[in-house]
Amino acid sequence: MDRRLFNQLMALGAGALGVTTDGEELQAAEEAPVAGRATPFRGREQEPVNIAEVRSLAQRKMATATFEYVDTGSMDELTLRENIDAFQRIQLIPRLLHGVSNVDLSTTVLGQKIAMPIMLAPVAGQAMYHPNGGMAAARAAADAGTVYCMSSSVGNSVEEIASASKGPKWFQLYVPKDRGVTRQLVQRAEKAGFKALIMTVDLGEWKDADRRNKFALPKDMLVKHLRDTGFDQITDAMSYQEVLDFNSEAWDLSLDWKFFEWLRKVTDMPLIIKGVLRKDDAQMAIAVGVDGIVVSNHGGRRLDGMPATIDMLPGVVDVVRGSAEVYLDGGIRRGTDVLKAMARGARAVLIGRPYAWGLGAAGEAGVSVVLELLREEFENSMTSSGFAGVADIDKSLLL
Ligand code: FNR
């Protein structure tokens, strides 16, 4: 996505045009006259130059309760803030006269080549941020040459996401208590072409804003989500309360490590565990044979008071010793954050809120801009540090 075009899109308030495909949005951006169109952005300089500015655009565009659902963290948001503060505390001290003119940002994750070590994390409810929801985000990831991690709560079926994008995709599973439904869902994801399965295992969401806003999925979205999961017993005739009651009983919140043995039997996809902070948990994950570990505290949306992921990363990398790939998410807002995570041993990073903001601000175009901003910043930070390729980044860069 060309930034000039994005600028036009924002000036037009494209996401508010009520169009149904991003192709049509772009068309609209090129053809429609700018003057006279009702938009919260008209007449202002809209082109965001960083993720914080994309966030501001999203805030103006999205319904308050939806924006706050994306933006906020649990309780006092200690962990949410710490994720960001910890990155800002890290100082970089590159060596002089190691200039590079061309940098190669590409790497591999689980054997898949990607254009840059920045992937899209699983994020729920994307149809609430933009009508094209997860399909738009998946297309933007494919366009940028990176992995789209589909949340099992994204608002689309695995088949819909697969049909929207031929790019690399991983599927994140929340586990239905009914193991028949779980098995079918995992196998549908595999058949649809997803290349890895992410198990998110951290619990404890308690967000004041959502409680204040009484934030809940609208009935039609919840019904679709449950049906997409494979709960065929959900019917249109059910009342909203009946669907809510079903939903509150449907999911297994008491998993243990044995679940990975079960998963191994139902799928050949590589397994990734998301939510690891402790060394002993990382060791257990290796013992049950995972292929990847995401060092994550769910972006500060789970138990408040947990430490920053970037500070837990070195301990995990240490005990894993190359037995699995280690990724990190939480607090990535700048290309320099990507560099810092790589210097502390991450193979790649994932972003959550930044692309949800992009989606809320301008659909697929907004996600593309977020990925492009981070790509440019990361490229600049590699050039400034004298690294020609991502495999060269090491901790000698850190003070
Ligand atoms: C999330 N996250 C998440 N994780 C997951 O495994 N399944 C999910 O359905 C969701 N849903 C979700 C919704 C929203 C609105 C957000 C912001 C996040 C967590 C996500 O994958 C990731 O761990 C964090 O977002 C990373 O932190 P940053 O990048 O948001 O700081």
C-alpha cells in the first residue's frame, strides 16, 4: 500500500463508506472527490508517520467501546505499560564504521520464508473493527510477505480466511470442551492450508473499560463465531441469552500439559505455545515437544502485574537452547523494538494492537500501512546498526 494512497483513503474516511471489499475501497479512494465528503479526517494532514499516529486515527474512527476493547489492558494496566517501558529502557550501542548499503530483512519461521521478522498476532473480533475484518488483515499480511496468525475468535471461519489469502497462515486455537468439535476444527484448519497451530494458554482477563462499557459481541457475530467453530447445535431461533449461556459453557479453561499429547495425535501441524514467560514453563514446553514458543503476556490483557515480555525473553531463549523457535509479542511499537527483540534472541516478533488500530482506521489499507511503517523503521535501524541480515543481529548491540 502506497502511503500517498493511504493518505487519500484517510481523507475519504474509506472505512466509513460502507464498501465491502478492499478493492472497492481503493477504487473509491482514487475516484471519489475529496471535497465535500463527510469524514472526521477531512482537511487534516492524515498521513501517519508512526504507530502512535495510526492509533490516534483509529481512536477517532472506531466506536469508543470497541476502541477501548482493543486499546486497554487488565486492571491497572501495569503489564501493558511495562511491555512498552521495558523496550524504552533498553539502550543500543552500535559499532562504528560497519556500514551496510543493502539490508535483507527476510528470515524463516518454521521453515517458511517471510519478508521480515514481524508477524500479525492472533487478535479476536476483527469484524468489529472493520467490515472486512480478518480477511482484510490476512490479505495485508500476505501482501507484506508475512504470517497472519488467525485467532479462533477472529469472527471468520478457517475456510473464509484461507479463501481470502494465499499467504502463510497459522491458526490459534481456543479449545472447545467437546473434543470432537476441537478435533474437527483443528483438522479443518490443517486442510484449509494453515501451517502451524498456536495454543494460547494464558488466562485472567479483567479489563475495567470492558466492564464499564458492558462490552459484548453482538448476537449475530457470536452466533457466527460458534457456528464457525463447529457448534452445529446453535440455531437462529435461540435467544441472545441462550447463546451467551452456551458460549460460557463451551470452552475448556482447565487444560494441562497432556493436551499437547492429544493434539499431536490429531494433527501434523507444528505446535506453538503462546503465553510463556517462565523458564520452567519453557522447559516443559520443550519436553512436550513444541516447535515454537511465543513469549507473551497477552499484551497486558491477562493477569495484571506480570513482567514485560522483552525482559523475560533472554531467560526463555537460554533454556530453550535452539530446541524450538522463540518469538515475542507485547509492546512492539517501533522498528527499533523489533531490533531489540532480535538482539535478545527472538526469531521474530508479533504485533497485536498496532494492526488492530490499522484495521479500525482504514481496513486492509490501514494494516498495510502499519506493516510498512514497522518495516521501514526496522530497515532503518538495521542500517544504523550495521547489520546486513537479521541473522547478524546479536546482543553486542545492547548496552
Ligand atoms: C489479543 N490477543 C489475543 N491472543 C490470542 O492468542 N487470541 C486472541 O483471540 C487474542 N485476542 C486479542 C484481541 C485484542 C483486541 C488484542 C489487542 C490482543 C493477544 C495478542 O495475540 C498479542 O499477544 C498481544 O496483542 C501483543 O501485544 P501488543 O502488540 O498488543 O502490545
